[in-house]
Amino acid sequence: MTGLVLATAEDGKPIFGFGERLVHSLEYLRFKAKSHNALYACETVSRVVSEQHKYRLYIEMFPKDWERSTKSLYRAGYFKAYSERTNEFFQLTNDKRFPLLEYWHDDPDLELERFAIPPMNFDLCCEEVDFAHLRDSYLAGLIFYFLEDAEILNYFSEKYGLDRESLPPIKTAHQNIWKEKHGAKSKPFSDLIRLVDHSTGNPWLDITNCQYPDLFEWDKETVDWLTEAYKAANQYFKNLEQLDRRIEEDAQTFFCELISFWNTGRVGSEGHKVSDE
Amino acid sequence: MQLDESPLELLRAENEQINPAIILAERLMRREAAELLSVEEVNEAEKILAIGTQEIETIESHQKAFQKSPASAIDYVPVGF
């Protein structure tokens, strides 16, 4: 310990002592040495305003953590463009809201004035089908996108004794599968196909590695929206559990119904269509 | 702006002031970061930033104009020569 860290009082609140004042003074002197440089002054104003904006967001989102925090408001943190306190805010957002500090954001020289989010979904365009880690129901949804590849159906034949020959042929997707509203029977299939197709409307599920990342602003509405969307994205995957169970119980019926839904927009095996609309 | 004015005349016609961003930066650097800026102060900072940036661009355009200006002889000998 250098003795320059912030001390805390008995109530846990930080005492801004010599160390913090020294860092503040050094920061000020560094600025003074360039104070007649208008460009540097503009940069300084931008940086201070940006940091203040993040402090305000920190207080709004994590008030107790802010009160307890002993991180410096002046000393640069891991992301060098920001103070230790702002870095703590990024970390809290990552720990308590959604994954932020991975994938795109691993460079300490990076400016996080706007941020990208990592894709949670399987990438149709550039990933190998991962039989070990993808859920069975998700793999089932992929058959419509890898029509020429028998590997997925072979997997189900071997694992669940699926009789591929007796499955209905896969036609062009029926436009009704993209309807917003579905009955109880077809909803799980609709959700599965939307998920596999990256058409959920949820940014965590729809973005891919191959597109230029959407950049999000640091404001409470956006952070709250992304937090809820992250929960919903996890729920999307959780909902696949019931489809996995149906595959385990009767893979043949499951695939007949899934292909029927794809072909006709309704649930039911070919020749015995059961509409739940 | 008059087209027939020289870069020197154009520069002389500009307001002479310290870039407001320098003054604001000085003020911001002196305050405690824990005292958060109010919405009004942030708005003011953004306005000043726009003015400060505009001023830098103006100076740069004057500088470019000077660099493009051809050299010309003067009709008197400066003191010291």
C-alpha cells in the first residue's frame, strides 16, 4: 500500500485525504502546463463533461456502491481515458446488468463513450455448428438453414433414433411463421425459428460477429433497456428447455411438427394438420 | 467577408479573445469532481465547447490562407535592417 489510497471512515464513506488531493493537484498541474493550448482545453472540457455524465449515471444506477466507493475520481483506471471511479462504474454495469467488458472491450486504450454488446446467439454465417454446446432444440431449428448438410439430422438419428426418411420434405418458409401472434402450440416453434433466424427484435440475439456492431449511448434508458433485453435473451434460451424435453420424449413427432410449422405456418404433421389458431 | 480583403485584413477583423474553452477548462479542473455538474452547467459546457472548436477551426482557416498567400515586397525597410 502506498499510503495514497483513499481512507474510509467508520460509516464506510470515503475520506478524501492527502492521496486524492495530491492526484487532483497533479492532474491540475498537468493541465496547467498545457493550459494555453485551445485544442487541449477542448479535450479537457469534453473529458470532464463525459466523466461527470458517467458519475451521475453511476449515482443513479448504483447509489450504495457510489457512497461506499473509495476509487479515485482523478487517477486513471484500467481504461486509461477514465478515472478509477468510472472504471468501477463500467465493472458494476458488467457485474450487475449485462456483459460489457468482454469481447469488444478489452483494450485499455479504448474510449467507451459509446459501447457495443457481444452477440449471444449462434452465428449462422461464420460459425461451425457446435454439437457439444448448442441445445438440441436449437440444432433442430438449424436444419432449415443447413439444408444441404445432413450432419444435423444424422446427429438426431444417432442420438434419438430419428427416422429421416419418414420426415416431410422441407419447403420454403411459410410467411405465417413470422406472424407476431401465435397460439400456445405454435409459439415455441415460432420463438425457436425467430431465435435461429436472428429475428427476435432483441439486440443480444440478433446481432452477429460479422456485422459492424451497433453502438449504444450511456444513458439510463438505454442501459435499462439493454438490461431487460439481456434478461429476455437468457429467458429465450431457457425456454428451449421444454423443446429439448419434447425431443427427448419423441423426436420423430417433434420434427414432423416443426417441419410442418415451417412449411404451413401451423402445427401438425403433414396430412394431419392440427391448427391451434 | 469581402473577397478583396487580404488574409491579414481578415485576421485583423476577427474578435480577439482567449478561447473560452481554455477558461472553462481552468474552472473545471479547479473544482472537485465529486461535486457533479448541474444540467445547466453541462449545457453551458457544451455551448462553450462548440464555440471553442469553431474558434480553432477559424484560426486554422486563417493559417491556411496565410500559407497560401504569395510573398510580396514592402515599400519600407523594417527597423533593424
